[in-house]
Amino acid sequence: MIRKCPKCGAPLKENDNFCGSCGAPADAPSEERPTSHGAADSSAPKKNGKARVVIPLVLAVLAVVVVAVVVLTQQGNTSTSPASESQPITLTFVTPNYNEETDSKIPLEVKGNTTAGAEYDETFYVSPSNPQLEVPLGTYELSLPASPLMATGDIYTLPEPVSLDTESMASNSEDAPEVTFEAKPAQDITKDDIDTAKAAAQASGFDADRIEALANLAVRKQTASLYGGILDNIKSVDFTPKGEDKVNPQSYSYALQDINGDGMPDLLVSADQDYVQHYCAWVGSPDGAGVTQVEVPGDLMTRNGYASSLQFLLSGSNKGNGLLLSQVLNSGAAMSSTQRYVVRDGALVADGDPILSQTPGQLASEVLQESVQLNFVDTDDRSPLDAFAKGEDASETANDEAAQRQGQSSQPSGEQSDDAVSAAKAKGLLVLTGTIRVVTGNDALDLCEGLGVLSESDVDFFRKNDDIYGDMLAATYTLFVPDEPQDLAWMEPGEGLSTRKTYVINLEGDLSSYDGQHVTAAFDNSKSAWASEANPLGKSPTCSSVEVLSVG
């Protein structure tokens, strides 16, 4: 009889104490098993036995594969292929007039392909002290998409793109290329140059207020250069009004003032022919669009027979909003008038009704309060243009000069005073000593009678006709009384300079702050006029260009 394992039914040898298949004791009680599946049951233990050997082997093989994958993955994550390696590049810059403390950063665009064939386009914002870029290995073009904004007002010409092969540089230890910038001629700067520079500065994170300030300097430098070019060729400009005879000027002068209220000073040029001034005007664009000549009407000039002045009209914000042409008539008791002109549709045109004075020989009070005499200088004197290009406000400069004329700044003395007198005489100016008096019209009558300018009957006539001369007598006058009456030449309507005895000089209020003080003053008698006898000053000259040289 064949012994079988009481547990699994496997055959047992005669001396087996344990089953070789399941390890059960040979004498363990047998388990009941279904008789209908005996054949199948006898083969099952063999398959189960094989599984115990195979499963551990499969698990071991899988473990090796997983470890290999993990190792390879980790290696892939820690090592960088040549296509993605970053290559530091240190550039050399040549940047004239650039100041890192005040100017916006330099934009550099790197555009091309990596060694793996991927497209690359990146803009860096650098400075000469920090000129390092870090880009993937590849072949690129390095270009300057816009100029930085600079405190000098310069704008760079955009250089040609520079080729970069970073892989070759890395393997051969080649030096990075030199990037050379050149300042663009100011007159060639365009609105697009300034707009792109502003956009780049904004993209770099530069301060917004600083961007506007530097852009304004660039525009001013451009505009000043364009104005300078006009002055260089001023003799080729036609100053002849339409329908009039050809003008052949003997001299030219210019003034800078914002006449259209856009914040940008404009250029006015006066051409003088036989003491008659003809004007041309150019307006500058505050956004860098350039300079445009505007048409000037034929009546905007100084005529013979008139003592006229061209003035700048101030608004409450101290911005320009027009020009004033004041014509002071010199015939009896005729009243002076002032016409306002504004820039409209490319031309200076009359705006509103003329402002009439109620006092012969003196401008209306609203004109005096809201305007300032324009400061015209010879076209060879470029100091106003230089100041304008540096950002100094032309209207402020004019007001400062007016303040100096009114004695609101310190005056020279001693040797400086002597030098000032010599310089004034060298310019052909009249240098006189005398006392400045601020008086009403009534007091002026008494003064002029005492000096012999007016007779007693003249004074009585003025005071008896208060309905005609009341405003004149109530007006305030700033007068210069020379130490001694002198025969001096002043402008005579229609006759040029005319010499008469001078007792009193009307200053039109310019030096009222010197009231009661003895001064030495320089007068430009070409900017003057003899007044009518029909006023409290009698036949006394008025001068609009006076400078105090010393006090005391």
C-alpha cells in the first residue's frame, strides 16, 4: 500500500516522517477532499510549488529595472545637455555721455537659435558696470532695439546687429564682441527715436517721472538744434509780407517763448529794415515731432509812426497763450491799442478785439499785468538756445531778466560797476546817472512844471479837462530824472533818432522797485519813443530797454 500525505495526498516513502511537498507530518490526520475532482486536485500542488519559486525571481528582476530607471532619471535631472547649457557672456560697451546714476538702462535684444534648434528671443537691460548676459549655447544676433534716455539729452544711433556664437566662444575661449554706441546728431532725432526709448525705459522698470523728464530733455536738445539751424540760415528766410515790397533786413534778432501753450518754447525772429521790424515764427513740438514754421500776418510788425512793442501774454499758469502787439500812437491824445495773436491752423491770427488804453502813451492796465516784454537778442548770441537745450525755461529766464530790470537782484558796485559801465558804452548804450521816481499823473504834472518840461498853463489845461485826462492823472508812472538835463537822441516817429533836451524819461514801470534811489542806468535809445505833449509828461521820451548798473 502506497503511503500518502494525510494533508495534500502526495506519495510518501516508507521512512518519510514529513511530506516532501507540503511539509506536513506524515502521520497528520487526512483532510476530506471532493472525490469528483480527484484528478485535478492531484496536479494543483505541483503548480503551487512552482509559483513559490518563480514569484520571488520576477519581483527581483522588476526591482532591478525600477532602480535603473530611477538612476537614469536622476542622472537626467542633474546633468544638462549641451543644448540647454547657459553660457555667460561679458560684453564691452563704448557709451559716450552715459551716466548710470541718472540714465535708463541699455536694452539689448538677443535673438536666434539654440544648438538644439529652439528659437530664442530675449531682451536684457544692462549697464556698462554690469554688462554680463547668460544665454543658452547657440547662434544669435545681438541688437539695440532702442536708445537709453540720458540726462544729457542725447539719443544713441542704433548700431548694426552683432553676431554671437556662444558655443564657439565657450569652446575656444573667445572674447565677447564690443558694442559701440554713438550719439545721434540732435537735429536728426525723431519722434520715433524718443518714443521707443521711452518704451524701453518703461519696460526696464525705470521711474515714470524720470522717463518723462529725460524724454523732455531729448526733445529740447533736438528742438534747440533745429532752431539753431534756422538762425544759421536766417538770411535765406523771406520776411516780406504778402503783397508788399521786398524786405532787405539790416539786422536780425530772436526770442524764445512758448506762444501756443504746449509747454515748448517757440522761436520768433525779427528782421529789422530801417527801424521797421518784420517777424517770422516757428513752433516746436513737445513730443519730438520737430519744428514747423507758422504764417505771420503782415500787420504783425512795427510800423514807422508808431512806438510799438511785441509782448508775450501770460496766463494764470504762466504758460504761453499768445502774442501781444501793442501800438502806442503818438498823435495828440490818440489812445494806444493792443491786439492779441494766437497760433491757429498753422498761422498767427488775431484773436478777439483790440485792447484799448484809456491813457495816451501808456498801455492798458490788463496788458501790463498779464504780459512781459519779449527779450530779443542778436542771432549770433546762442546763449538762450544753450540754456533752453539744458532744460531751462525760457519764460522763467525772461521773467528773471525782467526782475533784474526791476531791481530784484543784486547790483554791481565798485570795480564791477565800472566794468558794467564800460561794457554798456561799448554796446552803444546811453549811460546816465539820476534818480528814479514813482509818481501819479498829478505829481508828474508838478514835477514836469518844476523841471521846465510843461508850462503853468499846460498844467492848468490838464487839470481843468478831467473828463479827458482824468485816467492819465490817476495813473502811476515810473520816471528817471537825470542829474542834469541833457541833449539826447531818442526815436522820433517817422524820422528815426531825434535829439532834444531830455528832462524826464518814462520807464513804463520796469524799475519801480528803485523808487527814490539814485542809480546809474544804461538805456537803449533805439528802443524808445518821444511822447506826445498831450500827456502829463509833456514832450518826454519813453524807453523800454533799461538796465540798472549800480545804485548810489
